Amino acid sequence: MPEPTDEFILSLFANSKTKEQAFELLLKKYQRTIYYNARRIVTLHEDANDVTQNVCIKIWRHLDKFRGDSSLKTWITKICVNEALTYIEKKKKLLSLSDDSYTDFLVVSQPETKYVSPNEIEKLLQDAIIKLPPKQRAVFTMRYYDETPYAEMSKIFDTSESALKASYHFAMEKVKKSLSEHLTF
């Protein structure tokens, strides 16, 4: 059976009798995307699960207000990015950690077997990405891993494509610098 289109899901969601069925289809289609977008920003599996749950609740509450100004995937990703960034800020406050202390906490907390490849280069890459500021990490991971177009990211972050390109460039330079400190090419 082919994957349902966003238009089909939205039409089902508009009908109170098929609203739950529509939401199940939407989750089946986008839950992995939500989780991996969240995971790349918040880093820890447990945190990504929390963010994913929060995103799903927000989608349920607000899907009937989706205006179609962007694709459904872009709209969902924007919710996910905002929720992940908010989650990080709340967690830093809860743990009474500064940005640098929180980064150290993430590096130490990073599970070896669940998140990174056994390959040491992959671990070094993940450590370098964790050290990026949260918004820059979000831009970097969306572009690097998912090859998200700048035009789509512009809608997600409510900023210009040129600002996103600059953010990605600076993130890439930081990642390269971090890797070069540990590797000789």
C-alpha cells in the first residue's frame, strides 16, 4: 500500500470521524523523522523521546490550524526544532548548567553504543557537533545529514537563506577545527 499523501491525511483529519485515523497515518509517516531531527539537536535518546512526544501532542492540538503556507513536513520540522531548542533551555535551567557545562554534560552522557559508530572518527564528529550552539547544531545537522534545502530551512527557522548559509559555514568550520585537533590528515 503506498504511503498516504499529506493532502489525504489532512482531509481525514478535518473530519471528526476520521481524525484519529489521520493522526495515526501522520505518525506512521513522520514519527521517525521527528525523532531523528530531535535526536540530532538534543543528542540524548531519552531527551529525543521526550521531545518527540511533545511534538506529537502539539501536532494533534494544532493540525487543524495548519494553513498550508509550507509543506506539512516543513511545518512539522519547525515544531520539532522549536520544541528541541526549548527543551535544551529548560534542561539547562533544571540542571543549573551554563552553555559550556551543558555541552560537557552531553559529551560525557553520550552513550557509546546507541548513538555513535564504533569508529572513532564518527565519535569525534559527534563530539564536535555537540559542541555547536543548539541552533547552529540544528542547522548543521539538517543540512549535513538530511541535505535540507536552505529555502525549506528558511521557513523552519524564520530567517533568510543567507543567514542559514553563514550559520552552516561557521558550524562546518568549527567541526573541521575540532576534528583537526584530534586527527592528522
